[in-house]
Amino acid sequence: MHQYRTRPKIISEVLSSAGSNGQGLNITGVMRRCNLSYSLTASLLGELVGAGLMLESKDEHGKKYMLSGMGSIYLEKYAQLREFVETYGLRL
């Protein structure tokens, strides 16, 4: 049976995708790396920027999204939580 990704898992993938590239990614890059629709990606990026987990910059090519310091902390804490939960055979 196919397991769908949870919202926290999708958020961690979006943050990781933007953090893996030191120059940031545009919305299309995030969409492709995370396999998300445009509308979901745009909505998530807006939420993550608003929460301070990502930074948004504009240049001549459009907007770029980068991982913030707070986003890095989120990824560390998420990894710890996932590891703890999986220790007991559960899924996050």
C-alpha cells in the first residue's frame, strides 16, 4: 500500500531542498526537487517565509528561497523527533 507524505515530511523536504543549494532555489526548483504542485509549493513557501524558516530574496531572475538559521534548527529537531518515533516502530 502506498504511504502518503505527511505535512511535516513535506515541510522538511522543502527546507532541505533549499538548504542543499547555497545560492537558493526558485519556486520551480523547489517544485521539482520535492515533487509538488505549483499551488502547494507557493503556499508552503509563503508560510515558511512568514514563519522565519526560509528567506526570500529577489534578483533579476525572480525570487530565490534559502534556508534560514531557524529553518536549520527546525530540520535538526525534526530529525531527532523522527528518529525517536521510529525507535518505537511508529511513523511520523
